[in-house]
Amino acid sequence: MPAAHPSAPWNTEKLGLRVGADALAAGAAGVLVAPIITIIDKGIIENASGRNALGGSLKKSARELLVAPHRFLGSKPFVLIFSLYFGTYFTANTLDTATSTLSSTPASTTTAGTPKFLATSSANLALCLYKDSRFTQLFGSPGSTRPVPLPTFALFTLRDSLTIFASFNLPPLLAPTVATHMGAEAQRWMSAASVAQFVTPAAVQVVSTPLHLLGLDLYNRAGVALWGRDGRARRVLRDWGMASLARMGRIVPAFGVGGVVNTKVRRGLMGRLE
């Protein structure tokens, strides 16, 4: 009877340090993008609720960040946003580490597929829904602190699923196509993978922003009809263009800049450990 071949050993070398590198990369990306995203998210919600115009809210928050950074960075909104993106990136990083461990591949190996989408989207959805419920109550209609309705949660869930798919799964798939159109000279300045990481999350906001606005309107204006002179559809269409640009402005740092920083910091740290 032939002897059984031993299975390939797991790649557990420096596993604790690798998980630490995952956390450092996620933390570097999170702290870099959280300030601008906090400012934009607050502005969009205050504009939708009528508390403040989008431009006025952005200026007020930016002034606070510059004049009293300790107060801004210690505020509940900033902590919520940082926790959201740290948790999302850390989940994606540790999934790559777990995969490299189980498949005995180099520590810097990254993945792109259904498991990564499910893991990152689950973490992001849970954290983002909590963040959105708190932001909606903090900056929604004045005097309203009622629970966020289930349809709003459902719309936020669909919105975030689209963003996660466009942020973690589409860039690796689109990068080869982008590379064929960029040429070698252009890729000296920015890789095709980085271009795809910037473009795809921003582009999907054209589709996901109406879902976001409708979810906010369901909270801010209970009992309003979908159609009509001041119906929900009219309000969503009114704010769609400006809100889309604002959300692109937050998504590019969140999953563009943040994604690139997270990837490069993790790759650099893992390269040293290898």
C-alpha cells in the first residue's frame, strides 16, 4: 500500500508579526482618510436634513479640524469613521494573511474573489450601518432621535455592497485591461492597479448615491409619498448631482487613497518579514 503524501505545511512563519503588520497597514490607511470622510459624511447628512447647507457644513468642520484638531480627532464622528475603515481594511488584510497561511504562499500574497468580498462586505456593512445610524441621529432632522427605520438600513446595505464590490473585487479584475490602455510610460507614474483602485469606487457612486439619499429621506421625513411635488423622488433628484460628487470625494480617499496606502504599507511590511 503506497505511503500517503504529507500535506503541505502551513506558512505560519512570523504569523504574529504578520497580523501586526495587517493592523499597522489598516491603521495607517484609516487615520489618513478618516478626517476628510468625517467632514464629508457630516455635510451630506446635514444638507439632506436641512440642518446646514453642504458648503457651510464642510467649512465649519474643516475650520474645527484646523483650529481645534484635538477636539475634532477626539470627537464621536471621527472615532466612528476611523473604526469603520480600520475594521474594513484589517478584515481584508487578515483574510489575505489567513489565505497565505493555509495555502503556504508568501506573506505578501493578496486575494480577490468571493471569500474576500463576503468577509470585507460583512465587516464593512456591520460597522457602516452602525456608523450611519449614529450619524443619521446626530446630524439628521433637528430634534429627531427616533430609531432608524428598516427600509433605510436596507438601502444603506445595498449602497455599501455596491461600494465594497467596486473597491475590493473590481480593481484586481480591471487592472489588466487598464494596463493595456495606459502604456508603459504612463505606468511609470502610476500603476494600472492603482488607477483601477481610484476609478472604480468613485464611478459606482453615480448608482449608489440615490440609494443613500432615499434612505436619509425615509428617516428625515416620515410619511412622505415617493412621488409628488415634494415627494422623495423629487428630493433625491434635486440632491443627486452634488451628493454624488461629494460621495466621490469621500470614496476616493476611503477606497482609493486608503486602499492604495493599505496595500503598499502591508506589502512593504510583509516584504521585510519575508
